Amino acid sequence: MSPHQSPFERLRKKFDDSELRCRHCGYRDDSGWNVSTSGDWVEYRFVCSSCDAVETREMRL
């Protein structure tokens, strides 16, 4: 990995380092957050592989 990370890469790393436990069932899912973007927003999505609960964080640019 490059030593220079974009702000979005750093934010995803923060989510992956601290928010991998499902808030609904407590299961820890190490698959991490998925990221998608349209150019004017960035969406981080976590889907629990145990109970299929979905959490999202959206950043508008």
C-alpha cells in the first residue's frame, strides 16, 4: 500500500479498524466496509454476514 493515502482511504481504514462489530447482533465481521461513489458523494456500507443488517455512512462532497 502506498504511504500516501487519500482522505477517503484513511476514513475507510478508521471504519475497518474500529467499527466491525454489528450493532444489531454483536457479530464481529472482519470483511470490512465497502465503498462506492458517484463523484459528489461517497457511501461506506457494512453488511453483517451473520444477520444481514446494513449500516451506511454517506459523505456528500
